[in-house]
Amino acid sequence: MAGNTFGEIFRLTTFGESHGSAMGGVVDGMPAGIWVDTARVQEALDRRKPGQGALTTARKESDTVEFLSGFHPQADAQGRRQTLGTPIGFVIRNTDAHSKDYDALANTYRPSHADYTYEAKYGLRDHRGGGRSSARETVCRVVGGALAQALLPADLHIHAFVQRMAGVGIPEAAQFDVAKAFLHPTGCPHPETAEKMEAALLALKDAGDTAGGVIRCHVAGVPAGWGEPVFDKLHARLGYALLGINAAKGVEFGSGFAGSDSTGSQQNDAFTGVGQTATNHSGGIQGGISNGMPLEFSVAFKPIASIRQAQQTVTREGDSTTLEITGRHDPAVLPRALPIVEAMTALVLADFYLAQRHQLNA
Amino acid sequence: MAGNTFGEIFRLTTFGESHGSAMGGVVDGMPAGIWVDTARVQEALDRRKPGQGALTTARKESDTVEFLSGFHPQADAQGRRQTLGTPIGFVIRNTDAHSKDYDALANTYRPSHADYTYEAKYGLRDHRGGGRSSARETVCRVVGGALAQALLPADLHIHAFVQRMAGVGIPEAAQFDVAKAFLHPTGCPHPETAEKMEAALLALKDAGDTAGGVIRCHVAGVPAGWGEPVFDKLHARLGYALLGINAAKGVEFGSGFAGSDSTGSQQNDAFTGVGQTATNHSGGIQGGISNGMPLEFSVAFKPIASIRQAQQTVTREGDSTTLEITGRHDPAVLPRALPIVEAMTALVLADFYLAQRHQLNA
Amino acid sequence: MAGNTFGEIFRLTTFGESHGSAMGGVVDGMPAGIWVDTARVQEALDRRKPGQGALTTARKESDTVEFLSGFHPQADAQGRRQTLGTPIGFVIRNTDAHSKDYDALANTYRPSHADYTYEAKYGLRDHRGGGRSSARETVCRVVGGALAQALLPADLHIHAFVQRMAGVGIPEAAQFDVAKAFLHPTGCPHPETAEKMEAALLALKDAGDTAGGVIRCHVAGVPAGWGEPVFDKLHARLGYALLGINAAKGVEFGSGFAGSDSTGSQQNDAFTGVGQTATNHSGGIQGGISNGMPLEFSVAFKPIASIRQAQQTVTREGDSTTLEITGRHDPAVLPRALPIVEAMTALVLADFYLAQRHQLNA
Amino acid sequence: MAGNTFGEIFRLTTFGESHGSAMGGVVDGMPAGIWVDTARVQEALDRRKPGQGALTTARKESDTVEFLSGFHPQADAQGRRQTLGTPIGFVIRNTDAHSKDYDALANTYRPSHADYTYEAKYGLRDHRGGGRSSARETVCRVVGGALAQALLPADLHIHAFVQRMAGVGIPEAAQFDVAKAFLHPTGCPHPETAEKMEAALLALKDAGDTAGGVIRCHVAGVPAGWGEPVFDKLHARLGYALLGINAAKGVEFGSGFAGSDSTGSQQNDAFTGVGQTATNHSGGIQGGISNGMPLEFSVAFKPIASIRQAQQTVTREGDSTTLEITGRHDPAVLPRALPIVEAMTALVLADFYLAQRHQLNA
């Protein structure tokens, strides 16, 4: 219940505060004999890394993952190593934490941050950085997600992309390749929209303001039958995973909120074959169980709370004060959140993939 | 992982198929010495009961809950009984299941139902009713939720209401009392909107069609400090709980999807006191932890899939066929889903209420 | 943590107090498509049933289990029904509870019973019967265990027998058939010893006293590879399961306590083939994982605390008093505990059987 | 179920193979604001450390624990730091692993080791050292246990000692101080017995043989009310914890196996006051719940399987062969197992200590 472990069978436990010495975690439940290319784990981390352009924080972290256990010592010709079935421990050192930046915050609550709620919960708080509520914690999720991907079937592909940011969205009729989100710093795979987004985001940044937006995720290759019919519906577990990402404030599956304004005759997905439907308003899930069509879902992210404008707030004693946040912050969380959305999706799917083996009674 | 238990400390396990002999469950983790008025549990069930008007299915169930354990035999003057700290077992008999209505469906997959996904998952299926994917299962959640409410602080109030249905929504500026949702069969507490909704819904019903909509929920009295900062964020657990309700396709907190189009300077909730903010765009949650302001969130429900119109589908052998669903079905799930939204919310909050006791290190 | 659920993948949740209206439970995680002969579940219950002779309590319960969910309605020619993959709910009504017998106990703590510890834990207590600490609760475990047995491989055989009771034990060199425990009311499969045991037990009963003893369990047909190497060692999970049985005070595997006085050269089990050893001092488990040899373990049961002799005790106010327990009680728990030992063993094995499917990476 | 996490509320997750680069773990569920003296954690590790005399393996590890998260940066005058309520990650580097010693074992199964069962389970194995089945893993349990001790009430004292080893046991009537186990390399607090044990152990060592024995544990200061009445009985959880220690083959509580030969009139613990009994045959637990008397229990350890004598075994291909184990090994596991018994006990008690807070309904 302390909530630092995710998953039931394939389990990721994470630790580490933003301004402590290291982040790290343990993946438990990885079966033995899975070939893992650790270079690909590092690639996933690199896509999340800060300090890569005007759209992200200037904090520089090498974000190099060190694996401490779980792999057979012998690598194959491609440098891949086999899992031993034992827990995979890993550590990522924090190297560029500017704790001094936070000294002014020791006695003041930043609006829409977790400063106050942390103190209300724990009675004390390390005011340097956001502790566990910092997005820095997600570096461990990316490692866990990359390991989950290594377990999942090779033809299962997870692609998240920025659909909407700073008020600019991909037009509904637009054609684009979901796999190309990482080619543009915005994370938007539709080049024309990406440029408008970037301009809008930089304008906000210049004004000391920040943006929110929507990430859409598309998963191909999930076979029919994953998920459970009651509390552990596939989309309920995905929603749980995605709402656990920093700044996420909403999630929807298939037609989602828009579909709730429609009618049954418009929304129903007519079968054209066993496991094939003419439309995919259901987003690949019916009754909480995958139906063989691609999974489709969106995550809404609020604008980052660390703005470079004067804000009204109170001190711990309740006195009114004005706060100006300095430090290094992203103007929007979305581009760097893409690998995190993919990671959390992979973690959920790995769990259901293994759970479905319980049903093999041939 | 089989997913029929909800919660970590305060746990509800449910069983029962729509057309079997009974529904039932077990609540484990209820502390000893809590006074429970079982008449109020029955009231909650009655609000969810079918057969109460033109807007709900004609299936008639008395939905009388029988408690089998967990209470001290002696009642007080108000008829309340004390919990023993032992698991509370309960049963609700199924009495009006029309299994014959489903005979035509044995070999055909209903569009946007769980028929196909069930078979893909389990390899076999009882075609009478929806089994565990039927909304009938939620009767047990209402019992569990009512017990959770008995545990929660007396000044914590959960109010769900229909905000939007059949394309008709409460205007943004409208004033209304969230506690009055149950006065109208639509579940909408704004009388003018409720009448328009009802008309729109009956028109769809006449056309053999069905509606979706959005339920909003408002929770007053949650103290600051509930929830966990990483995977078990308060809204992540709520999202998990709410997306596990039948036909739910989306969930959002505070400003949600709309807020993602806004900016940080507009969205941030300025502090006006310790635990008080000028606005509540955060929906009462910051960094996954309650901040003392009311919780605010919405759930999107898709239109019910059982329409009384001819639909294209396939048989288990993959042959194209046309399906006409008879049987008794609601034109919209929302009015009867209100007590379920409240129940799932109560279950999540009971868990965090007890979890927060771990932090009492005075 | 409230501790009324056993198992991780194959899970049994139980409810019911000794003198309430019913006992019952839910089995979750049973895969779909398993053929279950419910008559065999009832057989297992009948072997545990009280009122069957001079060696057991006179309380008479029909102990008829009613299954409420989880099975396909159609039975095959042998009367077997297939599981649906949904939770199996069941109820067993209490019919012969003599609550009046307990009135004298409302204000007094019975020595070596759970009366005092219950009050210390919960702050209140239903003094009629032992509540959840009564052996009556185990009726639900027998149902769960019988369902687990239906899932386990057909050639996996679990046989518990009374090895020692009332100070009388089977001689070390004796030959006997472990499958014949149920032919004698003592539960001892060695006829000569069984008669001595019975005589010793009846002598104690006549003196108003009670006996303890040791149950040995032998499991054939467990393949190599079940269990986990660290916390969830096969014998650690078995020990947990067995020590949860009423009156159990110890458990040992293979040579157990006697083996701890031996040396490595004497205790090591030399391999005679892959998965075959010359001796079985390890009791079929090495490093927490089954090795393909039969599992062998013992459970020590203390003498029943309800003796028909005057005992010194105190009231709730701390005043000294003398207590004479009336009511109906067994002179020894062991004969009726045999099916419970077998049930708990089956529950543990079902869990590891399903868990091992996670490793199938062919 | 992969079994590398222990506990429900206070949870320890461990990772690391005997011959990998590091051992480590995460403690989750530690409340905020607990003052921890990390020097005392290191002391506990030092008591378990190898290379401290003729009675333990010559493997030399500094066993220095590095804490990576979970503590407030500011220490008090005594060097203690406060927990943040966040997970505590830690790492202990492996520095003296002689992997070469194991090359001869790549293709051969050591008798009564986990070599064969590992392969049967996982399909592959890192033959260097025992992987996760090595006692090296327990270094992480000692860290977790020391943190649990910091949480537990200050007047709760856990003392394990070697009661019997190499066939030599403390006489029943002997008087000794349980707190003095660590003054002698055998771990036996009765000086006269300790010397006989040491002599017997060294004689076995000279003969290339190994010893087993029994550790007794005494816990003072557990208040009445900890534990759960059904599956999670206090002794069932303790048994689970203790049987998860390497080489443990049995566990008993209070009078244990000996008590099972006794009668109810002899075994019952007469009350002399509320929460006080004349005897303690129950070992401080009745009905699975602590009764306020000291906890008393024993753990049986088999002799270490790594003997320096020729042994019969088979290769992976099933061919008979003779094996001579070299490498560095303890002649008995017991002296170094004392801090592990204490650690596992502390982990179980920390869990129940926090769980009991759920019952505070004042």
C-alpha cells in the first residue's frame, strides 16, 4: 500500500528521491531465459533524458543504468544477456542535482505542487526537489518498462505520441506514422503540427508559462484474451498505471469522452470476422478484455506547475507571500513523458501476458 | 490477479454470475467496533435496483442482502450492529434471471459485448447473460461501498450525479445541489436539464437505441494527506476503481482534459491558507495526495451495447449473420451507475483512510 | 493483512463465525475448463465432519456445501461440471450451534484459548463459540483444498495420517499404507498402533483430559521445479499454511529436528540419477524448490485446550476464578485435522503449480 | 509470487546473486519520522559477516551497506537520521567472490544443494555460487530487520541464540542470559555448553564434515493483540519467515513437538492475571494472536551440505560421478544465522505492529 511497487506477477519496485544520491529499483517476476539487450534499455532512458534542447529542463543527467543482478554473465554475439529468473536490481546515480535552488522553498508551499500534501501526509519533508513526487522517479519506470518489452511478444508494438500540446493538436483527418514521434523534439509525429506546437510552446516559455496536452498511445499485436472481467479490467489497470505518471489528470480508451455523447448504434463495433471489427470505438477492449484489435487510449497532462511568474501562496505558518520559482524546469512534460507512457503500458501488458498463462489448460 | 478482489487493507472480494443462483462477496479488513446500520446498506442497494421506471431494465430483483458473518448479534436501539473485526460475508439471491432470452446468443457474438473476449480468454463461456461482465456484478460493490462508508469519517460525503447524458449536459453556469441526484430518475440534480435528458433518452429508447454520458463525483471532507506519491496516487487508485465499472471508458480529475489545453499560470491553484486554495483545478489532489479541498472527478460511460436494432456480426465459426437483441436492457447505464461510482469511491477512500494510520508516529 | 485470504494466484477467502448463521468462502484464480466432481468435495467435508464417534465432538452439522457460482450449468455423464474461470462462491450453513453452552464464558477467559487475545486485539468479542478461532472455520479450507486438488495433476497424491497421538506413535520400522488413514477413527493407518492410540485417547477422555500429537504428510507426484528460492520457499509456504491450522505448534520437513543433530555426510541425499536421490532426508525440497522426490513433512498439534477439569483463570476484571468448561469438544484435534492438512497442502501446491507456468518460455 | 518481497505493510524486497556485483534491496512501508542510527544497522551486518574465525567461511566481505534513499539529509547529534516515509534503497557490494572455485561444478549437481532444483525450475543457471539460494542473500534481510527494529517499540527485545549444535545442547536446567549469545563464536550464551559445541564443531570440520542444530528465539515486549486469527496467525507468519532462511528445516512454538506428547491439563497456561499466565507453553501466542507473554520459538537447521568429502552424484547428462567440493564454507550455519533469525522476526513483528493500527477506533 506504500505504493512503490507496480504489478502483480511482473513487479517493479522503485526507490530514490530527486535530490538524493541515486534512483533505482527491482524488477521481480521476470521469467528465466529471456534475452535482453541492455543497450536498448539505455536507449529508452536516453529518450527520456533531460537537457536535450530548448523544450526540456537544463538539468543534465547521464542517466546511465547499472544492472546489479538478474542476468547470466555470458553475453551472446549481439551483446544480449539472458535473464536468470532472479530479481533484476538496478541503480541510476543522480549527478546534477542543484539542491541550492530549492533553499527558498523550505518554508513555502509551491502552488499545485506536492509540497503541502507531502507535509500533511508525512509530517516532515526534504524540501530539496520534489522527493518522490519529482518526475525524476520515472527514470526507474523506463528501465522497468524496457525489461517488460523484452518479455512481451516481439510483434507487440507500443507507440505513444503527442497528439495535442500548448493548445495545438493534430487535425483529425491527418495521416502520420505513430512510430515517428521521436523524430521531433515535441514528440508529435505529424511534422506540420509539430512545428506549430513547438512555436506555441516556445512562446509560452518566453512568457514564463507552461503548457499541458494529450498523449495518445497505440498498441498493436495484443492478442485477444488479456485482462480480467471485473476489477482488473485491462483498461482499469492501464488507467491506474497511466494516472500514476506525474501531471496526468485524465485517461480515456477508444472513443472515450467523445463517445459518451454518441449512441449505441453509432458506437458499437460490428464484427467482420472472429476477432475483427469494422470500427474500433472500443479501443481494443471489450468487457475489460483485449479483443485482438489495436489498443487505443489517451492521457491528459496538466501544464507544469513550476512557472517563472510571481505566484500567491502561503508559508508553513499560513502567512501570505509571493513566490518566484527559479531552478530548471521543462515548459511541458509531454515530450519526455512519451517513454514513460510506453513503459507503464508495457508493465501492465507484461503482467497480463503472464497471468493469461494460468488459463492454458490444453 | 484474477481480479475479483478490490483493495489492499479494506478488501472486497465478489462472486456470482448474472444468471447463476446468487451474487455475493466478502469484506475483509473492516476494523472491529464499527457501528453499521444495515438498513442503510439496503437503501444503497435499492437506489441501484432495476425495474424502477421507464429508464431502466424491466428485470425485477428484490436485491435483498443477507449478511452471513462479521457482526455482533446484539443490535442497539437504532438497529445498528457492531463489526467484530472478522470478514463480512454476504449473499444476494438472483430471482428474476430470464436465461431463455439468451438462447439465441449461444453461437453469436454481440457487438461491443464481452462475448467474444470471454471465449478468447477462457475457452468456454456460459452464454446466459453476461456472466461476470454483467452489470449485475456491481450489486456486490454497492454492499462493499456502503460498509466502507460506515467506516469513513461521518463528515466525509460522496455525491455522484449525472452531468451529461444522451447528448444533454448541465450548463456550466448552472447552480444545483449535488445531493439531489436521486430525486430524478435520470440522476441529474439540475431539474431543467434532467427533463431534457429524460426526453432525449426516451426518444433514443423509442428508436431502439441507447445513450452514454458523464457522471461527475464530488467528495467533501477528505482530510489532507491521503494517497501515495508514486504508483498509488489517490487519483490513480480512483481511476482504477472507476474504470472497473461496466461501460466506463474514461476518467478525469479536476479540470482534466479541458485543463490540458490551458497554461500553468491559469491552472495553478494559488494557496489562500494552509490547506486552502483559491481555485480547485487540481480536483483536491496534488502529487497524488489529497490536499483538503473537495475531490472532483468525472467518469465517461459509453452507450449501452444492447440496442434493439439489427446488427452485423459473426458466429463462432466466423460466418456473417444479423443479430437482433431482445431481452430486458437499460437505455443508459448512468442513473443506476451513480451508487456504483459512489461505492467504488468509498472503497478507495477506506483503503487510504486505514493506510494513513501507518503514519501516526506521535 | 486481515488474513482471511490464502494464496497468491489460487486464492481462498473465507468468512463465518462458529456460532453465526453460516460459514463460506470464495475461491478465485481457478482456471476455466477444469472438470470438478462436487460429490468429491462433499466427501472431503464428510471426513472432517464432527459427530462421527466417541473420538469427536457430539456437535452435529450436515456440513453440506452449496456452490453459488463459478461452474457451467451443464454437468457431464459423471455429474462433473466445468469451471468458468470466475470466482467460486460457496456457503455452508451452521445448524447445530449450542450458543447457550457459552453463556458462562462471557466474562471469563478460558486458559490457552483465544478469548483474551481476541479481546486484546479487537476490543470486543462475541463470546459464543470461538468466533473465527474455532476449528469450525476450517470447513471452508476443506472446500478450497478439494477444488485445488481438482486443478492439480491427476497423479499428484496427498496423504496425511496420524503418526503419533496421546503419547502413542507408529514404530519407526513399521510398514503401512499411507492411503489408509481414514479406515480407523484415529486416523492412524497402522492398525496395531491405531488401537493403542484409541485406548490411550479414550482413557484421557474419561479423565476429562485431552491429547495432542503429530500428523505426517506424504505427497507423491510433485514435479521438480515448484517453489521459489528466497522468501517463498516451498516449505516456507507449506509451513505458513500448516501453522495456520488450529492447535498446530510446529512443523518440520524431511528429517526436521532430528536431522539437525546429524552431520552433512549423513544427511546429504546422494544423487542416483537426474531428479532421483538415494535417500530423502531433504523431504523432497532443496533450496526451497521441489526436487521430484516425495514431499515429507510433520505437523505438531498441542492438546485441545477445552478440558473437562476445573481450571484456574481470571475474569475480565482480573479477579481469580475457577472455570469448568462444558459444551461439546473433541478429545483430540488430529483425526479431524487430517483433511485440513491435506487441504492446506493442496492450496499451496495449486499456487506453485500455476506460478511455474510463468517460466514456460519454450 | 516470485518471492523476493517479504511483508504486507512493512515490505522488504531483495536482489543480488552470490557471485554477481552486488546485493541490495528496498524497504517500503517504513513510516516517516522514525529516527534510525545507521551505525546500528552496520553492527547487525557485522555480526553476520563471514571471515571472523575458525567457525566461519574464509570468504571476506566488508559488507558495508550504502543507503541510497529514504532518509532526511540532516543527522542529529548522535548521527541518527529521520525516515522520509519513502522507500529505503540500499546496496552492499560483493568484493571477494571466488567464482573460479565453482568451475568444476558447472556440469555436476552438488548433493542437497539447489543446483538441480534451480535448473529444473528455470531451465538455466549461473553455476558460480548458489545464486539466490546462497546464504549471501541474507545480508539484505539483516538490513531490513535492523530497520524494522528501529520502528518497533524500544522495549521490544529479540534475542536468538544457539541452543543446540553438533549434537551438543544447553542442559534444560541451565541458567544463562539470552542477550549474551554474541559473546562466543558459537552463538551459545551458556559458556560451558559453548565450549563443548566449539570442540565438537571443530572435530567435525577436521573430518571435512558439517553440523546442524537448533536456534531458540526469545522476544520480550510484544503487547497482546498482534497477529490475525485465521491464515495470518502470528506463528504462521513467523514460521513462514523462519523457514525461508537457508537450511531451516523445522520450526516450533512454545512447547512445540514435545508439547504434542503432553495433555491438555498439563499444557494449558493458567491465567494469573489479565495478560499473565503461570506457564508459557503457548510461547506467547494463543489463537494466532500474541497474549503479552514473551514469544518463544525454535528453528531447526540441517547440517551444511558443502562437505569436504567425496560424494556420489550425477552430471547434467545423468552419468554417475564423484564430487569433491572445494571453496570456502562454514562448518555450521547457526552462528551466522542468529542475526538472520532476529531480522526475520523483526520483519514479521513490524508488519503486525503497523497492521494493529487499523484497529484503533477510539
